[in-house]
Amino acid sequence: MGGWAGGGGGGGAAFVADAVAARRVCAVEVRHPVEVGADQEAHLVGWLSKRLGKPLQAPRLADKGYDLVGGRLLSDARGPAAQLMYQDAAGRRITLYIRPASDAPDTSFRFAQDGNVQAFYWRDNGLAWAVTGDLDRVTLSAIAEEVYGALNS
């Protein structure tokens, strides 16, 4: 995918490209943005955890102004992936893209941008994570840090 700014070799560019592509397809949906809604969060998290083979959770982002809309199961070149979608009061959406990562643990954040979509991504506890959104870098960074903190608390 052209136009990427940011680092992260070892498949990082392909991973974040998949995360942004999934966001572009799903975040614009009005009637069907997710496969399973937030009203079934326990089912959603259990189902995605089983499919990814790792325990997941849906981080709470209300402090950043975002509520869980729901999520869906996706696939990429490496197999199953999950996407959780959040929305703020103005209707802006961010996505959290997750897939199993067999690479060595690496908790350092990386940044990438393609057009108006920005992403922060990292690997931790056997999973690769990407937070994507059409937000400024500072705001998205704060959300990514909130997600990381919630996952490691």
C-alpha cells in the first residue's frame, strides 16, 4: 500500500495495511458496521477470543469519549483477525484490529498514516494490535495508550 509513513518492519507494514483496509470497509457502514453489537459484548469477546486462540477484552474508552459499537471476525493473510469498533457522540469511529502474532514480543508503539487514516500499532502478549482512526496523531496516540493500559492492567 503506498503512502505509508512510519516504521515497523517484520510484517508491521502489512499488518497495519490490513487494519486500515478493514477500517475503510467497515467504519463507513451505517446499518451494519459490526457483526455483533455491544449489547452482546460478553458473547462477542468470548467468540473472538476463541477464534483468535487468545483471551481478548473490549477496552473501555469512555474516558476518551468513545463507546463500543461492537465487533466482527475478519481474516487476513495470516488467518483470523478481529475488529472492535468504537464511536463518539459526534459519530466519529475508531477501530481496534487484533490478530495473533507469533513474532517476538514488542510493546513499542509504531505510527503509520495513509491519507486521512492514522494508526498506532504494537505487539503484546502474543497478539498484534492496531488502533486506527481519522483523528489527529495526538488524539489517536492518547487512545492507543488508553487501550494498551486497559489491556495490561
